[in-house]
Amino acid sequence: MPLLEARNIVSGYGDAEILHGVDLDVQRDEIVTIIGPNGAGKSTMMKATYGLIDCWEGTVTFNGEDITPLRPDEVTRRGLCYVPQKENIFPTLSVRENLEMGAYIDGTPTQSDLQTVWDRFPILSERRNQRAGSMSGGQQQMLALSSALMIDPDLLLVDEPSAGLAPDLVDNMFDRLVEIRDETNTAILMVEQNARQALSVSDRGYVLDMGENEFEGDGTELLESDEVAALYLGE
């Protein structure tokens, strides 16, 4: 049984239907990437999965439970966390306080929990008492990921993890995502415009176009597909 199973998801905003029956699965300990052109419905799919917007049709099942009608806080308590592309930290709080907020469901983080973050992202350790909003975009993204991991989720949804990062930090971010999966057994579902690099670290991928499934397969298969490359990888 997949860890996450979304079937025939129809959703959108107001009267605008963006998703027209999208399917996707995430297995345990997997990294899965959703790619596609702008406006394909990638971020909308993430929001519908997490309960930020309603699914008009279809079901989302997580760990064998139908979570379609649940609120985001209820979804989080079941072990599914979401890191949005923007507004993903508390800018007026310190780095350490952000991590404590991330752990609010489980209570105060232990020193071991914090040390894991400091070891994974040493720059956060150096700036643990700094106001989070004063850090660079890349450092804020590291903090957002770390905050989501404080409750040891089974699945992490990450929207555009490399967005706004300096080129020399992009490789590091993808390396950290693989490290998180390998060290914590947390599955990852991400949306990413940097399609080639995201697929290179992914077990599987989905290509959405105009709110529908266009292609799916192993990350390597999608990278090597001439059709996917011509249409979505800029070749």
C-alpha cells in the first residue's frame, strides 16, 4: 500500500478548475518530484493534498486513512508536513524559536532534536539566536525544512525547495533532501522548476500539464525520455 495515494483529484480556486483528475502515489522512503510548465497545477496539487484547498472530487489517502476532509493541522498530526515556497518561517522569531514552533505538536524539542538540525545545517547553529527574517533566502529555506522535520513526519511536501537560492546552494539543497530521506526515512514529495536536477535525485516523477497527468515513471526514465526532454526539460 502506498504511503500517500491521491486518486482523481479535481480542485481549483473559486470557479476555476485547475486539476482535472490527477493521480499520484508516494511509497515509503521515496523521493517523488512533480514537474511541468508554469500553470500546470503542481502547487495546486500540493495544496489539495495537504488540505489547504478543497478537493472537489477524488480522495487523498495517507497511511491507509482517507484524509481528504481533514484540516491541515489534522493532517500534520497524522505525520504529513508541508513546506510552502513562500512565507514558510516566522520572521520575527529566532531560529531556535522557529524550531520550537515546528515541534509544537510533540512539545518542546529535545537537545538531541536541535543537535540534529545544527549538524545538518551548521549555519543555523551559528545563527540560532538570530531573527529568522534577517537571514538569506537559502538559510530561511533550510530553517523551514528543519522546522517541518521537528515532528519526525512520515511524508514531507516541499514546494520549490531551490527557488530563490544562489546557484552554489542549489546542489546543497538537493543533497540535504536526499540526506533527510536516507537518515530519517521520511518520504518526500516535491514540486520543482529545476526539473533536471530534481529528477536526478528522485526515485520517481510525475509530469503535469494543464492540470492532468501527462507522464510518470522513474526519475531516470523521465530524464532519458526524448519527449519529456523536448517538452519540459528545455531540450
